[in-house]
Amino acid sequence: MGPQHPIHPEATLIKLKVEGEHVVDADIDASFVHRGIEKALEHKTYVQGLFLAERICGICNVAHTTCYTLNVEGLAGIEVPQRALWLRLIVEELARVSSHLLWLGLLAHVVGFESLFMLAFRDREVVLDLMEEIAGGRVTSGYNVIGGVRRDIDAATAYKIKSSLAKLKERVVKYRRLLEEDPIVRARTVGVGYLSPSEAKELLAVGPVARASGIAYDIRVNDPYLVHEEVPFNPVVYDTCDAWGRAMVRVGEILESIGMIVYALDHAPSGEIRARVPPVFRPPPGENVTRVEAPRGELLHYVRSDGSEKPYRYKVRTPTLANLPAAISMLKSRGDRVVHIADVPVIFGSIDPCICCTARVLVVNEKGAAKEFQLDELAAKRWAR
Amino acid sequence: MLAGLVRWARSRSLWVLFINTGACNACDIEVLAALSPRYDAERFGVLLKGSPRHADVLLVTGPVTRQVRDRLLRIYEQMPEPKFVVAVGTCATSGGVYDACYNVYEGLDKVLPVHVYVPGCPVKPESVLDAIKLLAEKVARGGGS
Amino acid sequence: MKGREPSEEEVVSWLRERLGGAVLDARVARKRRVFVRVDREHFKTALIALKELGVDFLEALTGVDAGDSIEVIAHVGRSVSVAVETAVPKGDPRLPSLVDLYPGAEVYEREVWEMLGVVFEGNPRLARAFLPEDWPKGVYPLRKDYEPKHPEPLR
């Protein structure tokens, strides 16, 4: 039985059919974390549902609460104070930095670059401390509420955020150069996990996966929510169509996010941070769609109200689900585009799966013999290509 | 007397196996942090192991989905006696926020015997260390498995 | 029209022009949000028409139990998000698969099928996506007649 490691939190099964060292077919079973949340949301009031939505994914929890609160506020016609939107943006971008640093550490671990893994995790602790200072929680922040945010950011905290992020920025610039120049990282990621621009389009890829294949799709640009129209930033797009491109997109996004946070801290208007909303309220019958750019890509929430205090239907489409078809495609060898077993952890990791870096891989060879591995065992199998 | 010595020694070198049974990942990250140099569970003799056959302690996050249950039981069976189970996080403790979710059990103790519960949503790394300390004391005292 | 996304009003007038009376309802809810309801026979046609207009990205498929029918909503678009809704009777919950239009739709259709029982004809793999292997056939968790309950505790 495949052992578990906290670094590969969620249980997923990747099934591979191989000929020798080449992967010829693949499938991904993501059912192990299905909990039944959409059904549960129909049995909770809108406020109760917020806390459940927050735990759809612990790492993306801010994206989910941002999306949920905007969705419900739009449905119920609740006006959110301007300052709250700015604060939400700050926390959303901070969560993106935290998520991308986690991802960078996991990538480093998979390619055997343990010192980069340690550095990324250490840097992430700095960001988690900031999150705790702002929101009261390191990981699950509980910051967004229906109507606004729970706590304000005062001048002292703002100063601390800016000085911590200034130091972090210097280190991330170094990591970016490392990704550009280090031969081991490049050997394991350049040309690996190829997804052409047309495949990315047909297979409906989102987030950094799409942006590394030249598709400039970022909800913060395409469908600005919060105050994205007022905070300058550039979506990061590469056209190398490989795992390296996805790494470069994410590292670039960390730097963009740091810029956005600093800008927002300097420009957020003063004022109220929360519109008072009764704990139980009944939005008028109707429906709403809200999308946010989660660290992993476009997150979509749909809600339908029947006029009662509980949603009639609440639908969540996570970015990782959107990227599953692309992930499966990337794992298959095609023509002269060969996928080696040892590439599988990097390829799967490159989509930054929120079913997370999986525990188990089932490998079936041309004779029909099946063997199960832990994902990072495959990385060690052979890397000389 | 020898038994006491063995218990004492065991309590100071608890080898853990970790499994996520459908958690949102937040607890997993904090367990990882507990094992990292900043919080350093290793100074308590705790080592993360890859195989159930080498583990004394099973650290479990998540509310136990239907799909993962059999694998969880299999892992537990493969662990040698004496073995201990720690439910990490509110979900593992009681099902947590997933109280109306059809695909999960209501907490780890609906599936396995649990020795230590660590509340928190997510837990803090300090709580995980505290839980290990509590477990070590229990083991040293002779609290059975 | 390709290469530039249409405005909300252009989406509505294009669909009315192409589908005529098959468009049962169409409204611009707010900036970048259009909700359109079409009859079942024209669900796929509407999506084909939208693709020609440059609304060529399928974001999600939502299924809703609406009592006697199941509503299926295709969310399409990158900037403007268009919700194309249709309804199928519970007694005959079939729709043509969108997989030839959007290959990535396969997993979305599987989800709507296993949660609500809508059969997408032509989907190459209408198999379980999230529910366990031993989930009872014919039990669709997102239908309103299903009461969520935890599995029986083992101890």
C-alpha cells in the first residue's frame, strides 16, 4: 500500500499504462476527496455555508471565500464598502503568494532540489505569519465575511507587511533566476508536460497552465472583481507550453502579487470595512455567477436562491477540475513527444493540483502487470533523459 | 521494570505515519510545519516514516471519505502493535464542517480507535507538538493501544 | 467576430437572430453576465452559435433539480460569462454531449450525470467521476429527494 507523506496531502490515484519507460495512456481518479459539499450547502444558511466553502480547499480558502461572499452579496444586493474590497484584494494576493511558494517548494522537492524546498517553505512561514497578523489564522483565514472583512489592517501591520514582502521579493527574484539558469531544474522541466496552445484551448485549461501555453486568460483581467481595475498589474504569460513555463508563470505572479499588495496598502481608501448583514437573511429569488482567479486558475461559483434562507443550489467548479483533462493529456506520449515515467511527478505537479500532489500512481506495463508507487518514488526512478 | 523501560524508550522515539482521508489540506500543511525545523517535532524523537510497518503512530487528517476508508483500515492493520492513532483537526475529531456531507464518516473514531484528538480548523503546529507530547506521556504511563 | 469577445447585448441579439423562438428568455443581468434560457432541442445549437460569435470557452456545467425537470446550465465565455440554461424532464433526462464541441467537457458531463442523472448522449465515457465505486445505482445525490446522511460508523 502506498505510504503517505504530509507533503503529498490528498489521496489521488494516477493510472498509467506504460511501454518500457514511456507512458502511453493515463487517467486520474480524483474521487478520494469527494465529500458532498454542494449538497451540504443546500442545508446550510448562507452564513453557515461560508465556513464550509472556505474548507473546500485549505490552500485556496481565500479564493473560495472571496468568490462565495461576492456571489452571495451580488445575489442579495448587499453593498460592500470600498475599503473592504481593497483589503480583500490584499489578502487574496497574499494567499496567492503563499500558495505559489508552497508549489515552488513541492516542485523543488520533486526535482530533488531539497535546499530550494527548504527555502521556499521558510519564506512561506513569513507569509503565514503576516496572514496570522492580519486575519488571525495562518492557513484558513476566516477573513472574508458576507458584507466585507472581519478585521482592518492598521498602519503598523501595513508597515510590517511591506518590509517583510520587500525582503521576500529579493529572494523570489533569485528563485526566478535559478529557474531560468539552473541546469537540473531546466533538465527536469523544459519540454516536459507539453500542452500546445490549441490543446490548452480545447481541453479548457485555466490559470498558470493556460498562461504557460500562451493563453492570456486571467479573471483579474477578463472579469475584474474586487478592485482589480484600480490596482496595476500584469498577467504573467509564457509560451513555452511546458512545466518550466508554468513554473516561470507562478514565480512571476508572486512578484506581481507583491507589487499589488504594496500598491493596495498605499492606496486603499479609509472607511468602513463591513456592511452589517443579519446572520440569517433571505435573498430574493434569482441566480448569480461569480468567478475569481484562484492561485490555480479560474474558480467559478454559481448560486440559485428560491427566496429562503438557504441556497436552492450552490455549485463550485474548481480550477483543478478544469485542468484535469489537460493534465491527463500531458501525461500521454504522442508521436515524438515522449513522456517518461520519471516525468510524471513533475507533469502532474505542474498543474498545481488542489487534489494536491497525490499519493499513489498505478503503473500497468505492456504485459498487463500492475504495480503501485508513491508519486515521488517515480521521480527517483530515473531522471537521465 | 523492564516493561517500564521499554515504555519510556518507546515514548521518546515515536515514529509516525501520516494519512489524509479527505481533508481540505490545511491541517496537512500545519502537520508538515510541525515537522519542519521551525517547530521541529524531531527533537521529541518523532520521525516521519514511509511505511506502516515502521510506524508506532498513525496521524490522520480529514473526516474519512467512503473511498479512503478501506485503505485507511489496511494501513492500520499493517502497523505493528502497540500502535496509536491521533486524530488531527476538527474534521478527524468529529467530522467538523462536513456535518451534512454524505460522502464522509463523522470523524475518525467512527472507523478506528483514537488515542489523542487535536482540535483546530486547522490545527496549529504547536497543537500537533502538544498532542505528540500527550501521546508520549500516555505511552510512557502504559496507556494501552 | 473571432478574436474579440462580443458585448453582452451582442450575445443576446446574436442568439435571438440565430435561434429565434427557441430562445425562451434572455437577459443581461449586469456587466459581463448574460443569462439565456433555450429549449432542449436547441441547447447545443446555442453553444455552437456562441462559439461562432467568439464565446468559445466552456467554464463549467451546472445541473439543478427543478422539481419535474433537471436544468442544465452551460457557463461559457472568458470575459462575458454567458449562462445557457435548458431543462430536461426527469422521465427522459437526455441531452446531446458537448464533447465534440469542447473535448474538455467530458468530465463536467460525467459529474452532472452521476449527481443528477442527466445522460449526455455521445459522451465517450459516462462513468463515475467522484462518487465511490459502490454507490447505489439510480441514487443521484444532488436530486432533492436524496437526504444526505453519513455512512454507518464502523464502531
